[in-house]
Amino acid sequence: MVVYGDSFVEARSTRLEDTFPVRLEAALRDRRAGPVEVVNAGVSGYGPDQILARLDSDLAGLQPDLVILALYAVRRPGRVTNLFRDHYDADLAAWPRSDSARYKRLLLAEVLAEAGRRAAARSVPLPLMAIPAGSDISPTHPHRIDGTRFPEYRPQALTDAIEEIAAGARLPLVNLFGPFHERRDRVIFYPIDGHWNVAAQALAARLVAEGIAAFGSPP
């Protein structure tokens, strides 16, 4: 099994044994009572387009029986000063009816649909995982959106968009927004860099393992 994603999956701020892919491997091994290998293919800064670019070669070389594509619902509206720090989903969250937001939803839909087609061509299931931003979860986050300035904003808007796109592409999805939002008063994101902490990765691993069983996908 291969898990794709960005720095949330790569998890450089977390000990290896506490990372989401390792926790997922353990959770699946407990369910299957047999050997399971989960490869961490997360790369800091990667989006679904970069993942799509490497998908064919990885499917041929690694020959996984299942691929998980993690999508981080990042957003932070404001003035862009650095392209690496440009949280370019801000319009999707704050101005969801804007032309740019519609374009981005269409673009993501095409990328994910193509990823699904390539995986299906090799008979490899491709479930998705939607990771909400800490700024949409934590009431004490320093970068929360001011609802008086952006009345169309909803905390779940970005993960809802991923859920709608997944349904259209007929790709199974584990949406972490609800379970994370239930724990919004707890610390589940590192305060320094905003990535999910050990508790959040363990929770995600359990939910994804349950999702895989529910989807009827191997292992």
C-alpha cells in the first residue's frame, strides 16, 4: 500500500513510529492479522498534480494493492508575499462562488478523476483522505477567518468541496473534518508549524483503517 500526500504525510516533525503511515500499517495489521506494508510517499509541498505526475511509474514499480491520496485542505487568506507560503485555496474558503474558486474545483476534479482512471487501469483502489486545516478547526488558531469580513466562509467548505469531487469521480473518501471538529478544543495540531500532531495522526490512521474495511478494499 502507498500513501501519497504533502508534508502532513511526510511528517518530518514526528517520530517515524508515530507517523500516519506507520500507525495505519499497524491498524491494518491488527485487522488483517497478517503482514501489511504501507509506504510513505508524502513529499513536502506536493499537491495532487505532482502526485499524478509520478503515479504511473510508482504503480508499475511498487505494484501496490491500494493507494491512498491524502489531500490537505489548506487556506489562509491574505496578501501573498511568498509563493511557497501562498495558501492558494483562500478563495475556495472565503469566496466559494468566485470564478477562481469554480475553476479550482474543476481543476481538482479533473486531476482526481484522471488519478482514479490510472489506478483503475491497474485494478488498484484509490481512496482519498481529506485533512482539514487547523485554522478551520481550532478556535484558538492565530489565522482564523473573520466571518464578518467573509460572510460566505464555512469551516468545512474545503473538505466539503473534496467530498463532492470524490463523489463525482466515484472515489471513496475518508473526510476527517467531522472527527477533528469534534476534538476542536483539544490540541491536535502542532502550534509552531500547523501540522497535525501524534494524536491526530493516530486518529486518522484508525479512521482510514475503518474506512478501508468499509470500502471493501484490500488488505
